Amino acid sequence: FQAGIDPEEVLRRAADLLPFAAALVDVFVEAAIVAGWFVSIAQSVLRYTDFILTLGVGEVRRSHGLLTRSSGRIPLDRVQSVRVERPILRRWLGRATIVADTAGSAATGTESGTGVVAPIVVDTRVPELVSIVLQRPGTHAEDLEPVSRLAIRRGFVRVQVPTVLISLPLVWLVAPWWLAVTVVICGLGWLWARRRWAAIGHRVGDDLAVVRSGVFTERTWFIPTAKVQSVAVERTPFQRRLGLASLRIDSAAPADGVVTVIDLTAGAADALAERLAARSAATAFAADGV
């Protein structure tokens, strides 16, 4: 009889259990995601059933709810930005969600907030509703300018570095076939990086800035240049090495007040910042400072 623990035997048995543990974790994660989807769908149905949107004088009113009826209004002169969201499933179905962010007012005693303009609307109605809320015609998310193609490289590296660091021990401990899995993941990471770059777009006009991003959930922000509170150009050490920069646009919106356009060329980021700052400064402030 020999007491003690054989380290090699422990490592071998642990390596044998790794595939089973990974599969078990994968099942739990997928089950949690599916359950979360069902809960989210049920909450949306209960909250937004019988949604009614009414255009009034200087405002839009909404009422909705199946069990608990809710109502509210969105003052159009307080709207700081409009956000159009398209999760991947709704994009396939040609649907979108429109949200308006409003700023508070000391003069009228109103608070900042976020209001749903339309929980689910067909894509063809989106420009019309966005134009109504922003009180300006011709609002659309077409003809957006792309960012630098170096964003593909940066996105790929950021995803694949942790993947490789996790996969190499598995190749050594479990089996060499994990190397093939790593190669497949790298290929998918490259496709994701290209899709991420294609999803990013921007356009800065005389009175409106439009920014789009998001792979799985596409988000498009419409920000009147008169509502821009500040702009900033940021450069991380990795961006400086590639001659890139990110543009931050800050409005008085409470939730997503800061919108960032990543991985622009440094010159383009500086030019856009100067243009936005000039357009915002040329607009007179309202009586309550917004």
C-alpha cells in the first residue's frame, strides 16, 4: 500500500474530464440564453401590447400595456437624439425599434429620460418617424462613410488573442484536434471583424450627425448638431501606432449620451471634431442652457 497522490494521474484524469465539463458549461450557457430570450419576449409583449402613438402640438404621446396600462409624452423640443435599434432577428424580419432621448429643463421642471417612440415598426416607416421626432425632413441612414479598414485588423486581434491563449493549453492537455478548432474559430473571428467594420458608418451634415454600429444589434444614432454638448478625439496607444483615432460625440441625452465612432483615420477624426464643434457653437443656446 502506498499513500499519496500521483500528480501525473491527477492531470490525466482532469484532462479526460475537460471535454465533458466544456460541453456541460456550453449546455448551461445556451439554456440560459434561450431562457433569457423567452423572458425578454414575454416582458415586451406585456409592456407594449396595444401601443398607441399620437402626434400632438410640440409633442408625441404614447400609451401601451396589457396588464398595466402606461402612458407618457415626449416633448419634441427636448429631444437630444434618436436611436434606431435592429437586433439580428428583427433585421431579418425588416423591423426596428425607435427610441428618443430627451434632456431635462429647469424652466419647465421636466426631467431627462428615454422614451420608446415605436417598439416594433417596419423599416420603411423608420425615416418618417425619425423625421417627425427630430422635426426635420430627410433623416435617413444611407450613404454613410466607413471607417479605416485597419479596424478589421484591430477587431480580429482583440478577439483572437484571448482565443489563442485559451486554446493552446487545451491542445497540450486534451488533444491535438483542438488546434483545428482554433483554426476554425480564427476564421470565424476574421469574418466577424469584417462584418464589424462594415457595420460602422458615419455622416456629419450641417444640422445632423448620423452614427451606426453593431454586428448582432445594429444601432443608428441621429444627433442634431445643435444638441451636441462636446466632441473629443481619443487615441489609444494601439491606435496611435496605426494612425487611428476615435471620435466621441456627447449630447445631453441621459442614457446613450456619448456616441463613439471608432478607428477613424486621425485626420478624419480631427476634421469631424472641428466641424461638429463649429456647427454646435454656431447655434444659439436655449433659455435653460440646452
